[in-house]
Amino acid sequence: MADAPGLAALQHWMQTALLSPGTAVPDGTAGQVLTASAQLGADHRLALYQHGYRMRLLESMRSLHPALVRLLGQDLFDRFAQEYLDARPSRTYLLSRLDEHFAEHLQRNRPDAQGKREPWVDILIDLARLERLYTEVLDGPGTEEAGHTAHSRDAAEVTVAPCLRLLRTSAPVHHYLTAALHGEHAGLPQPRPTWLAISRRDYVVVIRELAPDAYTALHALSTGASVRRAMGTADPLSGRAWLREWAAAGYITVNVQPPAEEGIVR
């Protein structure tokens, strides 16, 4: 008699069977690992696990994208989500990270890929990106916890909040997301270039629209540029106003360095 597989081998088999049910477990092989019951054979018992696992992932995708579910309807959203789960099986125990590559998947498999580019597809993808960032900001470190700050290279001048995310979209999709989260009705946003800052204050996610030049400067700060370099050719008065506004919003902390003391002649 062949030796029974070890625990590690059984765990690997079960993981593979759940993550890739269509190709990894040919019909009839489940009986080599699982026992049958009085009512169900091994293949049927495995199918129950596979279906339950799949439904749990699908429910998680819906919870991560309530606005997309509302925009597309649950049936169409489920179709997109299941295609994504087939292409990118879960590799993390955190369900909040299940959709990390969902927007990329939608971009690579655009419904209008074979014809004229449709604005509603851009809106769909932008909404997926925004909902992903919303989750990152909600679950990640913020300014509420001491010792969790992300510094720019010019840390003597500016500290950038770790919960700050920036996103350029083809339409003001944040209005649609806000309405969906509050259970309110909202129409499909009309295409309009939009620049967004997503952050968190007192554990509440806040999304604000920025002017294009302010977005460019804040993005530069978030990637490590000094204040002088980030502001570029912006008007100095506007630059100082932005810094005050961003500090008040919690995007940054401005650390003003006192001027060097001059020698005193007695």
C-alpha cells in the first residue's frame, strides 16, 4: 500500500482544489483524498467546499465595491468579479486585499477593447480604483496613531500623512461613491478630468477634489520632493495657501525651522 500523504501535501492539495477548481482537480481524483458520506460522494463534497469558498470571495468583492455593484447591478458585477477571481486567485489571508488588482484586470479586459473607447468604461475603472484606495486609507495607518508617519526626503520641512492617496479620474466618481455609501441615489457621473485627495481624519475617510496644479504639487510632495521643488513655478502666495490648507486637512505636517541666530556684536 502506498504511504498516505503527509499533512503538508494534503493542505497543498486542498488549497489548489479551492483556488483552481476547474483545472487542478480532475473528476474522480477527490476520492483519493476525501471520504464519501452516506449521502454524497467525495467529488460532491469537494464541490460544496469549492462553491462555499467561491461565494465567500464573491461576497467580499461586493462588500469592497458597493458603488460598482450599484452602478453595474449585482449580476454584471458578479460576472466581472468572477472573471477576476479566475485570473487572479486569492493569495492572501486578508479579504480586504482581495481586490488589489481588480482595476488593473478591468483595464486589461475592457468591454470596449474591440471597438470605440467608451467613456462609461473609464468611469467604471476609475470607480474601482477609488474604492480600492478607500479601503487602503480606511484600514491602513493614519495620523491618529503616534509613530506611524511617512516622511518626505525633505523631512525637516514636510511630513506626509501615511493615509494620503492621490488619484486622477476621468469623472467625479467620488460623488457616486459617497452617494452609494450613504444609500442615496446618484446618476452616472459625466466625464470631466478630476483630481482627488483621499485621506482620513479621526478614522473617517475624507475625499476632496483638488485643482490640477495643487494636485501636481501635492503629488510631488508625496513622492519625496522638497517643498521648493514640489511648488515649481507656482505663485508663492498660492503655494503657502496650499500648505496651510493641506496641513489643516491633515495631509501634511509642516515643520518650520527657526532661522539661524546671527552673531551679536557687543
